Amino acid sequence: MGDWKELELYRGRDYQAMQARGVRVVHEPKRAEYGTVAVIEGLYGKRRGLVELAPGHPLAWR
């Protein structure tokens, strides 16, 4: 599987809480057209892409 990334929806405060608990950040949050994206690394090295959708995005109602 290599460096496959799994995407999850999150909120900025979730990211801050994970960072405070020592979660390894691979890529700091970065703004994109559709929202904000960050990449973290899990306990066993699996990377996860976290996405906070921009207001007005069709999936942002969740």
C-alpha cells in the first residue's frame, strides 16, 4: 500500500487537540479551494489526510 492516505473530515479545534496530545504532523494545515488540509501520522506510521471543508462547500453541512 505504500504511502496511501486516508481522508477524514475535521475541524480546526480537533487538529489543535491532536497536536497538543503529541500527534506527529507531517504537513501543517494548508488552505485549498475546497477547504483546509493537513496530514498527520498515526501510531504505526500510517498517514491520514485531514480535511476541513470551506463554508458553502456542498458537503460542509455535515
